Amino acid sequence: MPKLLRSPRESGVISYSYLQYGLSAVIKTLKFDHKTFALSTHGAQRLQNAFADLKKQGAITKDPYLIRQYVTARVLKRLVGALITNALTHGTTSWDKVLARALSMVTQAATVGRAGDVALSSLYKGNECLRFEHVRIKLVHDPAGNEVLVGRVKMEYRKGEK
């Protein structure tokens, strides 16, 4: 199993495919801008050798890497805010759909769930998804006297341990 790098920026190692794509884009642009441009067989071999040398030196890698992208409360607030603002600005055929989408995003992030844990999946035969009967939301007062919504979500169907 290949080593999983944290990210190219953190490790200082560039992805082989990223560099290959960049080089391909440069060559295509050169061919488009300069009709007479052609990469010779010798030139192509030198590029292959350069890639091999960089891989041997550890400057580039073919190993997969992981880039963690967290859905923070701030990001989620902006997403839901944009969803509601869009519905207010441009109108909506159904506020139920807007609120269901917002609830789906918030629930998925709050439960660290996957889409299949929260929404109905085509891979299941029945109603194995989060349903309204699994969600309890009540309006309460916090210690400062503000009204807040408190929810409890029962993850009835989930893959793996959560």
C-alpha cells in the first residue's frame, strides 16, 4: 500500500500527475500559439528522463495524497445563508425544499455523516435513511433568555461506527 501524504504543499512533494498535466497544458498551448512547434522524439525522451530523475530524488510522487477539507461552522453558516438568500432574492417554488436542503447540510455536518447516512440512497431497497421521526427539534430558552432551537438526531441507518 502506498504511503498517504498529507498534501503536496505540506510535504514539499509535487504530484506526478499534477506536473504531467501542467506540462501537457504548456505543450498544447505552444502547439496552438506556434503552428510550427513540434516536440521531437529526443525532446520527449528527455522530458521522460527528467520526470524519472525527479521521482528518484523524491521531488515528485505517484503516491496518493490526502487534503483534509473540513466543513466548519463558519463555512456551513455561509452555505445555508447563501441558500436562503438565493431563495429570498430569486424566489422558490417550495420553502419546504429550501429548508429540507438546509437541514440536510446541517445534519450531515453535525453528525459527521455521509450523504447515504442522511439521505435516501438508490442502493437500499426500503426507507433506510434519516426520516422526520428520527429528528426531534424544540424551542428552548438559553441561560441568557434567548430562544434557541435544540435538536436530537437518531442515526438509525449508518455505515460503520459513528
